[in-house]
Amino acid sequence: MNSSTLLGISTFVYLIMSVGHLYRILFKKPDTDKILMPAAWAALAVNVLGWIMRWIETQQTGHAYVPLSNMYEALTAVSWCVVLVYLLVERKYRIGILGVFIFPLVSLAMAYASLSPNVNQQIQPLIPALQSNWLTYHVLTCFLGYSAFTVSFGAAIAYLIKLMGDSTTDNTQLLDEIIYRANAMGFIMLTIGIITGSVWASRAWGAYWSWDPKETWSLITWIIYAIFLHARLSRDWRGKKAAILSIVGFCAVLFTFFGVNYLLAGLHSYA
Amino acid sequence: MNLKKIETTLSSTKLTIWVLLLISVASIFGTLIPQNESIEFYRSVYGSKAGVITGLALNDTYHSSWFIALIALFAINLIACTTKKWTVFLRIMRHKPRDADAKTLKAMSIYHSWPVKTYKDTMTGEIHQAVRQIGLNLKIIGATSNGISFFAEKGKISRCGFFSVHAGILLILMGAVLTGFGFRGSMMLPEGETSSKVAIGQGDRSKNLDFQIRCDEFEMTTYQGTQRPKGYKSRLTIVEDGHDVLTRIIEVNRPLTYKGVTIYQASYGTIPDTDRIFLGIEPTDSSREAQRITVKLGEKTSLQGGEYHIIIDRLVPDFVMDKNCEVSSRTHVMRNPAISLSLYKNNEHISDQWLFLQQGSFHASRSGPWHFIFMGVSGKTYTGLQLTKSPGLWLIWLGGFCLTVGLFIIFFTSHERIWIKFKKEGNGGVITIAASSNRMTMFKSKMTGLIQAVEKITGILTTSERANSHE
């Protein structure tokens, strides 16, 4: 089976998962987790397998590179990162409601990757600047960071909805804790991602920082989450304010990931 | 002025948040407005607002004085915050397990106290066990006939995270300042040539290295059957005092560092070979023959008959004329090459003119008894090197390391302290548990469990029992 078939299957399962989670929330059926959770792990496995298959296909064409070098590969990779982080959080906290936010986002990303005319699916060998192992370290750490921020975004939306509705169930406190922890994790990963990117830039271009739009936007994102963590740790911002700040942070993540590529030109323009 | 107040402001988290916000907003402008373009560019895109952009230096946001001032303010804030916490930090790090008085314990975020009938020595072991359950090791710090005190502590290192992160960021900023003492430039080195001259900035300044670089060979490979570049490679030799010191092949992502200068493969291209300018000369009458000659830049070339001679004064690869009618080259690429030719008759200057390659066949350049046609110029492949001296780089990496390690310490460790005391009162006594941590959320639930466990071990004297014991 080739990579696009496998990735297509995972996209389809993610879509069904979105519907399943909607059903779970709307009809208040937490029992469906018994099906939804194993299905999520299975979809994740297919997604990762599809991505690895893509890797194998690059070897078959004789170019052999880790598939993280264009929008198509980036989207399929970030999707499995998000689902992986989501499932780890879910396994630890058993919150249940995050899936209804995560799966629509992931299926949207996957569908966009395979259907949009803006996204080129061809395997193209790497230009010289990208031929570096730092590509893998840099991109994967950044993506894991983005994934944690995505989970925190889901928790933040869930928190705000709960606040409007049946308010003070003890779930809100747990959600607040997830927002904080996911942001902390994401912050660490983004920090490592920026540093590894900087090491790579220094080796490839001779400048560890050039204020390229992608770099600058990753710094802006970093600053927003740094503000969140300071507000939390030294001023004890919790609840609504923290949730809103997380959503703002996630908008910056989205702009760093998509906006910079489509709206601003720069050194990262190949990705 | 109130110095104390300034100090408090400078070390406040509120200032941190505001400065970080301002830096973000400035950076957003910097990404939305194209940077370092010509004034004409801003005029054509932003019209009357161009003045605002250049006035606020938004055309070079990240190097503007106000942006640097913001970063300096951030650094000051960072130093102030860090030093403010330093004394508290030292006190905690030096803290030896000791008995705390009742007042201190009562002020802790977790404080619980209850009366017991009696205290038996066997309970010590059980309490010890209960504390071990939550990952701490209890020690006896005071035992008198009046009672007994225990203390447990874990994760002192957690307090270092804050300093490691902040020191890391400061190191990075210091590294950035030190980078300013280095340089970043480029060198276009044709195969076989040697140079020590580095062009800095837009090429208007230059710098001489204290060694020379020779390009022995340049090679570009493409992916089979495509124009897509696969790799650029240069074989470089470092020359010092006329001797070859070392030879290395550099590639993109594989630079060479020599004497603190790192040499990167950045680009390649062709530049005109000034020794091989091809000129067509056609006589305007039939008394002379047409000829094709190769001339060198700046060298006198006599024409047929010996009466006339020419000199090529200048060669520009990409001809452009500015507002003041000054000729310059827009780029170093041969996009619009032109030469300036002077004609002399019996060593007397009689005319000069610009000849363009693209208009070569167009006989516009009649001069004396000749038509001159600029037929071309040989190209030389050059390797585009980037040269950087970055004396602050090691500080950047050290800072990045401290920052990352510090974050792990902050988020994965916590400093926990627990005091447990028994104090004799009448026939019975009172058990007190107090605890504190720098990460309360998880610790609170752990402590609730511990308090329940200890209550179970010692038992709680009910009010009626207590009344009885006092009789």
C-alpha cells in the first residue's frame, strides 16, 4: 500500500472520529470512549505508517530524505504529532471532551494536505540547504510544541464553553491544569525547536538569527507563551484569562505555520 | 526621585509582560513591512505614509535604536528580577533542616493540626513510611521529653530553574552583543584566484582577513534530469605568507572554520573576465578592414594603422544610471553588461562612449572612422562564499543550553518541604503538619493524602475525649 492510500484512510478515520466525538458530547455518552479511544490509536498508527511509507518512497525514488520538507509532508507529520500528544494527555487525565476539538482540526489539516491545489504532493529531492540532520530535529521539536499548544487550545475552548454552560463542575479545574501543563510542554519543545533551528541556520547560512518572518513569528509565539507562563507562575493567572491567552497563542502558532508561508516571503519559503 | 520605586518597577513581572508585548508588536510590524528596501520602494507602496515608516525606522525595525532600547530594557528587567530573588534563593539553598517555630508553620500554605491521646514510639516508623509513600524522606530534627519534630525536604534544585532560564536568556543577549564585534561578509572567488578581501554589507565596505583563501575548484551538481540543484562544493585552500596551510572541501551545511572565521558555501555565479572583452570594429569607409579583437580592461590597444588607439575604462556587469547620471552596477550578475570605451587619435582623447552588449548589432556607436561593437565578455565561474566571525556564538549555545535545562527543572521538579511535630499537652498532645512547595497544585493533593494517613496512624481525639483527658 502506498503512502497516500494510508494517509487517505487515516484522514477518513479522523473525520469519523470527529463525528463520533460530536455524538459523544451532544448525547452525553461517555461510554463511547470504549470505541473512540482504541479507534484514535489505530488512526494514529495508520497516519504514522503512511508517513513512514512516504519516507520509504523517497528512498525508492533515490532521494532518501525524512519527509518534513514541504507543506504536504509537514501537514501529515504535524497531524500525527497532534494526535499523539492528544492521546498521551487523554491517557493521563481522562478528560474525554478534547477529541471534539482535536479531530476536526486534524482532519481539516489532512484533507487540506491531500486536496488543496496549493499543496504539492510530489517527492522532490532536497535543495542543498535542507540536506541536514538538523532538519529532522528542528522540525519535529517544533511540531511537538505546536501539538501541545493545539491540545491546550482545545482545552481552553472546552473551558470557556463549560464556563458559559453548567459552570463549576470539577472538570474545569482539570481543564485549567491541562491548559497550563500543555503550554509548559509546548514551550519547552518550541524553545528546543528554535534553538536547534538556530544551530542549523548557523551551519547553513552563517547566521544563527536573521529576523526572517518565520523566525520572527516563532519568537512572537514563544513570547506569548512566555507571558502566559509568567502570568501563571508569578501572578497566578488561572481560568478564563489563562484560557483566552492560550487561544491567542494558538492563533500565533497558526500564523507561524500557515500565515508566514502564504502571506510573507522569506528564507523558510520552501516549507 | 524615589529610588526604591524605580527599583520595584524595574524588577516587576508587570514590566516584563509589557516589554515582551511591545517587542512582539514591533516584530509583527517588522514582518509585515518589507525590510531594508530602497526609499523609492516605500514611496511607491505606502505613498504618503512612507515618511512615517522611515521616520520610525520601521524599514529596519530590528536594528532601530528604539527596538534595541526595548531589548536593553528587557535585559535590565531580567537582571533586576533575578537579583531580587537571589537572596531568598541563597537562604533556601543554605537552609539546614531545623525546627521551625509555631508561627512560621502556621503561615505555611498547608497547615493542619489535631489533638491526639498519646504518642507512641511505634508511630514514628509508620509516619516515616507514610511520608516515603509520597516520595520524601523524614528526619528527626528535634526530640525532647516535651515532644518530637520531623522534617522532610525534596527537590531543592527546583529553585535553580528560574536562575538557569533567566541566565540562559541573558547569555544569549550577551552573545548577540558580542556578535556585533565580529563581522559578516561575502567573497566572490573565481576558480584559481586568491583573495583576502571580504565585502561587508551591500559591498560598500570591505575587510581584509589576515590570511588568504584560494578557490581551487567549484562544482555544482543537479539532480539527474532536472535543473534542481543537488549540491554546491568548493575546494578551498588557506594561504598564509605565500604558503598553502590547508585544503578543504566545503559544501552547504558543511562550513570550514579557520582562525575564528567560518567560511560557508553560499552561492555561485559568473562574473565577467576583464581580460577577455570581445570587441568588433568596423570601419565607416572601405579603406580599412573590419576586425574582431580581444582586449583587456584598462589596457591600451592600437587600431589598424597605428594612428588611433582605444582603452576600455570600465566594465559594469549590470548597467544602471542613477538620478545624478552616475553609472553603477545594480548587481554583480551579467544582466546588462556595458563597457566604457575611450578613443584616442595620436594620443589625444577624442571621444568616449558606453557600449552595450544587448545593442551590439545596432550601429549606434559611430566614433571617428570606426563603429565599435561590444560583442561580449568571457565569464568566469566564481564560488560565492559567506564569511562570518561570530565571537559570541559559544555564549548563544551556552545560553540555549541553560535555558532548556532550566525549563526542564522548572516544569519537572518541585521543591517540597514538610514539617511534622508532636507536642505534649497535658496527658495527650497535639500533632501538627505544615508543608510548602513552589508548585502547589500537585503537592496539595499529595499532602491531603498524607494528612489522612497520619491521622489514621495517630488517631484523632474527639472533643468529648479531650474534655475527659483534661479532668
